[in-house]
Amino acid sequence: MQDVLYNDYASWVIEKSELFNKLTHHNSILLERYKYAKEVVKHLYQKKLDLKTLTEDEEAIFSFGFYYLFEEFEQISTILNKTYNGDIKRFNANIDAINLYLSAVEFEQEIYNSFPDFEKAKPIIDLEFEILTLIENEEKVSKEMYEKFDEISTKIFTDLKLDFYPINEIFFDIADEMGLL
């Protein structure tokens, strides 16, 4: 893998450092959501700096993890800046809705990766928009919305005969294998 990706990662960490610091200062649960992906990617980046090389599997993990974090934090930054005008306190006050939205997006991507058919993902996309409306109106997520999310996601994954392995769990397992836990 070309070193460009590692340079992009280093630049991205610097670019997002203020956001990471704000989330840390406010004990945002988003940090838990991405904890293992960040640790694994950071570990592999440091290993690349130290040893100048990674195995093919390590490069694939680094690439996947970095792109995952990049995309996720772009969405987080967009919500923070567009909806909350950069106000991390207001953002964090509605973190449950934001977290649910990010989970819905992850489900949609998993469905679309397995079945590139908009119709199969439509129920979860509709729910995403519902949750996004709550976020934009700075409304809290109700218990019923969580139940609706569970019902829709369970039905879709059952109907499509898909197993869902959340990315944060994948990186937990990778971190465990690497001895980072």
C-alpha cells in the first residue's frame, strides 16, 4: 500500500483533533462506539512508522478502519456543524438520537453491500430520515423509536437472511487478537 494513505491518516488525525478533544472533554459515548477502530488503526499506523511495513492483512485492516472512521466522523462533523452550529454541548445532549442514526446508516450500508437494491434498504432509509428529522429538531429519541428500529432491522435481516456483525464489534475482536485490550 502506498504511504499516501498513512499520510492521509496523519493529516486526518490532526484535522479532527479539535473534535476528538471536544468529544473527550464532554465524555461523549461516541468515543466508545469508535474506541476499538481508533485503537487498531492507531496501532497499525505506529507499527508502519516503526517497522516501515505491514502484512497484507494489516494493511487491509488499516485501510478499512481508516476509511470507516473517516466516513463516520464526516457524518458526525456535518451533524455537529449543520444542526448544532458546532455547539458540542447541544450535540452531546442529543447523542442517543445521533448514535441511533449512525447505527441505521451502518445497517443500510450492510444491506446495500449485500443487495445493491434500493428497495431492500428502503425501510431502514426511511427510518434514517425520521431519526435525522428528530436530530435536526433537537428532539429526543423515544422508546418507541428504538423499538421501531429493532423491528425494522430484525425484519430486514431475517427476510434477506443476513447476519449482521457491527463494525465496532469487528474491531473489538481485532483489537483482542492484536493484544490491545
